[in-house]
Amino acid sequence: MSSAHATSTYVPKSHIAKWFESRLPLVGLVHSSFVAFPVPRNLNYFYTFGAILIAFLGIQIITGVWLAMHYDPSAANAFESVEHIMRDVNYGWLLRYAHANGASMFFVAVYVHIFRNLYYGSYKAPREVLYLLGVIIYLLMMATAFLGYTLPWGQMSFWGATVITNILAAIPVVGDTIQSLLWGGYSVGNPTVNRFFSLHFLLPWMIAGVVVLHVWALHVTGQNNPAGIPIKSSKDAVPFTPYATIKDVFAVVVFMILFAWFIFYQPNYLGHADNYVPANPSVTPAHIVPEWYFLPFYAILRAVPDKLGGVVLMFGAVLILAFAPWLDTSRVRSCNYRPVYRIFFWVFTANAIILGWLGAKPPEGGYVIASQICTAYYFAHFLIVMPLVGLFETPDRLPGSILETVTGPGKQLSGSGMPAGAAAEPAKRA
Amino acid sequence: MRIALLAAAGLLAAALGSTSLRAEDGHAPNPPREKWSFAGMFGRFDQAQLQRGFQVYKEVCANCHSMRLVAFRNLAEAGGPGFSAAQVKALAETYSVKELDDSGSEKERAARPADRFPPPFPNDKAAAAANGGKAPPDFSVLAKARTYERGFPWFVFDALPFTGYSEQGVDYIHALLTGYEDAPKGFEMPGSGYYNKYYPGHVIAMPNPLSEGQITYPKNDKGEPVVPETVEQYSHDVAAFMAWAAEPHMMARKALGLRVILFLIVLAGLLYYVKKQIWKKVGGEVHGLQPELHKTY
């Protein structure tokens, strides 16, 4: 099976454990993936966001299943059933605020995870498949979040659903069919809430499935690290448990403080006041704005005067991420050793934040011009900067080993606790 | 490469600069920020204020505005105006609700604490017809359904501890109720509607609902009202009441939040100590991006 399995040092002790392991080596698989798995010893806290994301997937599924017990997916009752949860269900306000803010925290974590990946060049060979699975998870997350935001059936739910389903209609040939399928009729209405609820319940399980593949792929290639160089000896690595486990648990708890702050003290900060107005097809809100995590893409959509062009660029902005492994020509992974590209990375990050700010502004005057400039730069980063800087940049000298980045060259550290040879990269093994 | 960087920086500067080209769109002024007992981490509703606010709602607002999601029993629940169960029962009995009897015909009966506040109009169309074509908004979540834009950088501080701000809705309601004035010279009023300083577009369909001395507040021992019977006070009280109606579990939420966050901070501290102990065995770890650390060799 996977090479992660090959690193397993699990030896069943009891009779029943031996019996089970010889029929289904599940405990050995978990042991090799989350106990014995070699982790580069130089990982920083940006590498704990994978664990944070898994925690949030769990939180969203648990709170979501409980909310679904009380929610009524119909145009007539959806708004009131959400208020019923807020007012009459025991701790319903906690479930709902946790779920709504959990979605935002999920995106905070995924953006840190994505930008960490871009900074350290984790998308580069041999981790392309791992990375592509991540892009798929991100797409599924966006779809799930959009569907979820329509469910309270407030004004922003209704008009957000209307805007997004209308832009899908711009897709040539199949656009109208997709739109009718999503609507379940000739406009956003009762069948739309029904099917959006059904899809909103389905997609998280698909995310969970792709997450399993994502973790599997991670354990085949091993983790990248701030030095961007592979594990060369057992001294470069520490076993996942207890080293990464305790660090991840600590990071998850710290992140939960931020989460709790929003749930208990700013529960509506990341939402829109308009969504406390029940959906009304005959009154359009002054500004239709998506949730904050979609704002950069919303700015790109509105930067283009042509509807189809806007849709193409908006989806293109997400899909272009998938080409990063092949657009980046540098042989060095980590920005720590890429003095020129490192600056471009921060310019790209600033550009993405500015796009987000522009997405929240009305599409008029200077905001449109600014969105167009930032959109152009967004794509130029992938299509021009990534290939060219890789070709012309002189990277800094790479350290000899991961251990060296921790101790300095030539110095020694006490042992890693890894069995010799267990930590080598798969390509080098066998 | 330097040229490329300069070009990139120039593009971003141009992007930011061009936003200032935007024309002014004549927004209403921002509502003044009021002091609310329920603001902040330790905020609590003032029971007496909620009771007075309910009185304002009942005597003035309820003539046109429904409050469909609030039940009479809510008035006696913890964290609210703190009426007694007997008071709520007596209050409910002054209202009547419609229901079908066993023969299928509609009949009226006295409301019970479990009933929700009956709306002033039989349906939205009747409400709209009686109010110039547009039904007055329901009060249940109105305090959360109104806001105003704070803009950068204020919206950042609004999210933080100690500078946090989530009372935009009640501030707006208070400003609106005290914002009726004569239209400034040169402002063309349409045929119907009233001028309000804080209403977006300034022309509001609702006539000024409050006037000085309009509502008789409870008296103290000396026979004087406990608080001034002014529009300013009425407006404060009813806005506070609306904040409670929109978020009846706010006090439970803030109290639980404090315990959860303190627990998480202590847990994080313990975990950090355990982590340090564990990592000591392999000689510690590196933190952060630290490009400079890596560059030294």
C-alpha cells in the first residue's frame, strides 16, 4: 500500500489486536500516519493550520447536523426557523453562531494554509497531487459556504443566491440548464432553498472524502518545511506523536480563543445586517455583497464590464491556482531562499487583500478602475512573475540539511527519536 | 528586476489612488455613538430600562409595528425585562388571538403567555395599505437588521476586545427616532414623507412617533418620574428594548463566553508548557518565517 504504511512500526501486542491487524491493518495505518510519521523538525506554527482545518471541518459538521434537526428548508419558514433556533432551542444561539462564525474561521485558516503553501513552495514537485486535492477542497468549501449562506433566507441570502445563479447562466451552452437546475423553477424560490439545503448537507461529506485523500497524499510525499529541502536523515525529523501532535493541539486551542471571541462577543460582525431582514423578491438591497471570504473574487467579477468575461476571470482566478506547480520555474521551493520572489509574494498578498477591500465597495468610479488594475496584477503574478522570476532569480545558498537550519552548520542536537532510515523521502527510499 | 518591482508597486499605488476618484454619494451622517448598559464584554441589560422600553413599544410603536417572533413568556425569562410570571399572564390576557375551534370556525380568545405578540394588522397587505403602501418593519430582529458603514480603519477596531463595537443597530435606531427636523433649505421634499437627518435618502414614511411627555413613566417616592419623560429618554429605552427583543439570550451568551475564553486561555497555557517539555527532548524548535536566520549560511 502507501509508503506511509511502510513506515509503520506498530506491533500489535494483545491477542485480539493481532487478530484484528491481520484482517484489517487499520490500527497500523493510523499508527503510521499519526504516530510514527516523520515530521521535519523545523516546522513553524504556519504548519499547524492543517490540524486547525480538520478541527473546523469537525465543528462545522457537528453543529450543522444539530442545526439541521431544527431548521426548516422552505421559503416560507426558513427565516423563522432560524430565529426559532436562536430563541427557543436550548443553546440554539450557540449552535448557530458557532456554525456561522465557524465558516468564517474555516476560511481564515484555509487562507493561512494556502498562503503558507505558496510562500514555502509546497505546491512544487513532488507534492502536485497533494496540492491539487487542496485546490479541490477549497472549491468545495466555497460552494458549501455559498449554499450555507443562502439558508437563513434573509435579504442577502436571497439576493446573493440570485446574483450567483444569474452569473452561472452566462456560461455558454449549459448555463441556462445549470441555472434552472439550481433554481428548480424560473427564479430563486422555494425549490431553490430545498435543493440548496440538500447540497449544503452533501458537500461537507465530499470535503471529508477529499481531505482523506489530501492527508494520504501528504503521507506519501511527506511534509514540506520552511527550508523547502527534503528530510535527508532521521536527525532532520521527529515523530508526529508526540511532537507534532502536542504542537497542533496547542495551536488548535489558541485558534479556538479567536473563534470563541467571535461567537460570544462579535457574533454578527462577519455577517450582514441585511440578512436579518426576511427575503423579499420585490426589494433589492442597496449593496449586494458576499461574505468576506469571497470578496477578492467578487471584485474580479465586477472588474470586467462583460458578464461572461467576468465569470471566466472569477473562476479563472481560483482555477489558476491549480497551475502553480507548472508555472513556477524555480528549482528552489522556499521563499526563505528566494530574495526576489519573496518580495513578489508579499506584493501578491497585499494585492489580494486590496481586492478583498474593493469587493466590499460599490462598483463605481475609481473602485472599478482599481479592481481592474488589481485583477490584472493577480493574473500577472501567476502568468508572468512566477515563470520569469524563477528563470532569472539567483536563489540564496540552501542549507545542507533541515537539522542545520535549527542548529547552525556543524553543530549537533540530541536524537530525533526517529528510527534510522524511516524518515527518508519516498523517492529516495527503495 | 528592480524595475519590475517598481512597476508592481506603481500598479498597486495606482489602484489605491484611483479609488479616491469616486464621487461623493451624499450619505446620511453617521449616528452618534450612545452609551448602552449592554455594550461590551460585561454588558448587561438594565431591567428597568427594558421595562420602560417595552412600555414605549406597547403604547406607541405597537400601533403599527408587529413583533411576531417574541412571545409574552419571553418578558419573564432570565436576561430580559424581568416581569413576573403573574404580570406576564395578566398582560397576555389584555390581548386576544384568533384560533380555530372544533367546528372549524375562527374565534377569538384571550392570549396566554405562550402566545406570541399578535400583529397590529391582520396581514402584510393590510399593514401596507394602512401605511402608505409599505408595511412597517417587524420589530423582532430589527435592532440586528439595521446598521451603518463604519469604514476603514474603524471596522478593524470594532472587532477587537476593549474597542469592540456591535451596537450600530441600536445607535441607528436612537439617531433615527431623534433625527426628525425641518428639511434644510434647497432640499426638495416629495409629496409624502418626513425629513429625517439619519434616514438614508432623508425621506422617511414614518411620521415622528415620539414627543416630549407623551408617555407617563413610573414615579419614584416623591411622585417624580424615575427618568425624564423626554424623546431622548424614550428613544434610548425603546432602542434598548429592541436590542433585547433581537437578542434575548445576549446576557447568557456574554456570561458563557467569559467562562469559555478563560478556560481556553488556561488550557492553552498548560498545553504550551507540556509542548515545551516535550520539545526539550530534541533540543527545541524554530518559530516563524525567519528568512534572516536561514540566510546566515
